[in-house]
Amino acid sequence: MKKTEKCNAHRWAVYTLLCFLMVGFSACQSNSNNQSDFPDFDPKKDYFPEKVSIDHSIGFDVEYHSNYKTLHLFRHYNEVADTVSFLLVQKGTPAPEGVDLPVIAVPIQKAVSLSTTHLGMFELLDALGELKGIERKQYVSSPKVISMVDSGEIIEVEPAGTLNVETIIEMGVDVVLGVGYPNSQNESFQQLQRLNIPVVLNADWQEVDLLGRAEWVKLLAVLLNKEKLVNEKFSAIETEFQSVLDMIAEKVTDAPLTITGIAQGDAWQVSGGKSFAYNVLKIAKADYPWKDDNSTGSIKLSFEAVYEIGLKADFWVAPGGASTLQNIRERDPRYMDFKSYKNGTIYNVFGRNTEGGGNDYYETGVIEPHIVLKDVVKIFHPELLPDHQLVYYNRLK
């Protein structure tokens, strides 16, 4: 037998054995809800004295019971409403009888994250020790996570661009955190779930405002039983965020005109009037030509339609993947006619991008909405924050 064939045979044997063990474990778990199996369980005790409330996010919610929590993930996209739920049961206590939902024992101790948007959340909650796997190091910004990958404390589970299900099974993780629709039919996710490995999909990209997106850190907190810590941390974020909003309301009187996006051929995709991208501009009191549009995503316009506005717009924000003025010129020399190009007021979210293609705006920036807001205020109303230096945004040069 060739070496490759031997390796494949070994892998299949390991995979089959693990499948057998996981199925057996699942069967055992389903038969272990009898209270007599948990002699220390007190049905009158509140096992979660610290609780979170979801005040900004539209994508998830949590219900508390004596020894378990019910986590609901909501789909709000393309006018399709759907819900996926999980039971988060305190370790050492029985799952409720008659409730047919996937069970996750909490607090989790081994997690895999398939998105960099989770990494800042793990750091905020002092929980990098529970992070055992990531998608791949290439797109990571956090020095701590990179160091842990290099030392072998964290494993890359998608190093070549394809999820290695076998590796995740061998790791014996408690949960896989991904990004997508709550009821995604991704085959790899379905395979893991059939083996009793819960897949919880973060849908923070559905959120329409900065605090809503940041509040997804509470989902991780309920998995870790770190409600007390997340309440303290998130409350501080809310307070600082509100202080910036109060300053804007009190002192901003002008609303500079801005455009977004960049042309692809003859078409130009700009942010819709109900989109997350426009909401960031809106709260910073920027004027926007398409503010009355009802699209939650982007609007497809002709090059000419946006060009006419670009000639007089004070600012140009998030021009696609452009990070320099040279990138802008190379795309189309007509952009040099724009007021924003002549005045040097073109900005993008490449303040903390990495050589490998990572961008900390989509990592730490997710749980620092107050800093993102300060960046945007600095762009449009620099006199309000004279000492603030841009963190996640950069001025194109």
C-alpha cells in the first residue's frame, strides 16, 4: 500500500471512530436528563444570577431559566424571517425534558472561531484561553492570537481555504462559531452538527448600527458564563459612545456632503439609505444624497449619476478597495475632478490593515464602536476632537 493510501486509510479510520464515539456520546447525553444523575442539582437555584439584556442587536436574544439559557438567532434578510435556537445548559445540571433543541454545555471551554470578527470579542472577555481554533492566521490582526497560533495553542482549521472537519472533530471542541445565516445549509456545518458539534453562526453583519454589531459580544459572554464581565465592559462602551453622540447633537450644525463606494465599469454601488454604512455617516451628521432610499444594502447607479455629485461632494468615504490616491487615479482619471480628490478628503477603513490581507476594522473595530464613531466625527468635524488620531480609518495619500 502506498504512503498516501495508508494516510487516507488512517484518516478514515480515525474519522469513523470519532463519529462512532460522538454518536455514542450524543445517545448517552440524550439519556442523562434524569435528575438522579445530577445529585448536586438544585432545581430552585438560579445558576445565572448575572444576566444580559439585548438592547441594540436585532439578530439574537437570550432567555434565562434556572439552570439553562435559551439562545435565539434571528434571520433578518431579504424579507425572510427565521429563528434557530440552542439550549445552553449549566454543566453538572440536567437539560430540560421535552425541549428538542441542540444542547451546549456552559461555560464552554473549547471553541473554534471561523471569523476574525470574533477575535476582538474573545480578547475583550479575557477568553483567549478558550479559543482553540481559528480559520487561518493570514487574516488575523491581533498579535496575541498570532503568537498563540505560532506556539500551537491555537490551531488553523482552514489553512488552505477549505474547512478541515476532521481536525475540528479531533479537537473535541464545545462549539464552532461561524458567520452566516442562522439556518445555513453549509455542508461542513451540517456535518459537524450531525456529530453533535454545535455550530453557532454570528449574523452581526445584519445589524444596522454600530452598537448593534458590537453587542454580539454578549452572545459569546453567555456561552462563557461571563455576563458580569460583559455587562461592565459593554456599559463603559455605551457610555463613551453616548458622550460622543451628545457632543454631536450639541455642537454640530453643518452637514458636509459625502459620497460612498466606487464604480465598477459603468455601474456604481453606493450605500443604501437604511444600510449599516450609511447609519455610521448619519449619526456623525454627514449629508448624503441617497439618505431617503430604503435599501439596507447597496444601490446600483450609473457612473454619470454619481460623478455629477462627486464633483461637488466635500468627502468621499469607503471607495472600494482603494487605499491610496494612486489607486483612485488608476481606476479612472476622471476621479481627479472630484472636490474630495482635490482637497484630500477621501477616506477608507485601512487604518489597521495587515500585509496578509487582514483588517482590524473588522476585528477589534467591531467591539470598539465608540472609537469608530470618533474616527468618523474626526473626518467630518475635526474641530470637535482635536486630539483624536484616526484609528480604523485612513486618509488616502
